[in-house]
Amino acid sequence: MKLAVVGAHLSGMPLNWQLSSRGARLVSQTRTARAYRLYAMSGQVPPRPALVHVGAGGGPIELEVYELDLPSFGAFVLEVPAPLAIGSVELQDGTSVRGFVAEPRAMVGAEDITALGGWRAYVTKL
């Protein structure tokens, strides 16, 4: 199974161990289609982003795609806390993979960081 990550699970970020401990393999670094907005959610420890499909008015967001075997993917998904979820994420090349998305409640009090192009740029800005 392929899994797209946009924030705390990126390589070098605080939650990447949740992937590496399951034998996940980084297969690509790319961007979403121009249909997403990225938000820095409030009150998250560690800080986490929320990726939301908006269609028109979105932008390309940097992400990494990992590959996991099905049992590891299932175990990982069970640990994803609301308001985050795993859904379909469209990549810039038009293909789709499973990846982190967010429920609308994730945007309450969140900062829109889409213009930065990705989570790494936001963390660097902090």
C-alpha cells in the first residue's frame, strides 16, 4: 500500500518513526494536485498539518509517498487520531494514493499555510 504524508510523518520529522518502525519505504517526494489547502492545526503536540481538498483555489503541497505492506498499513491507520483521517490524495501527475486528509473541524483555529507550499517550510518559519 502507498501512503502520502504531508507533515509530522515526513522524513526527519517527529512521527516518522511510526512509519520506519513498520518497515515503510520512501518511494517518492512529490506534490499534490493544485486542489488542496494546507493548515497548521491549533493545539496539536507535536504540531500537525491538515490537508483539505478544496478544488478551485488550492495549491500544490509537498509530500512524501511511502510503501507499506497491508498489515503494517492497517496497523498504522488504526493509530490516526481525529480530526485526521486516511483518504484519497491526488498527486500532481494525476494519480491517487491513500494519504492523510482532514475533517472540516481540523480548520477551527488553524492557520492557512498553503502559500508556503508544505510543512517543512512552515516548520522552518517557526
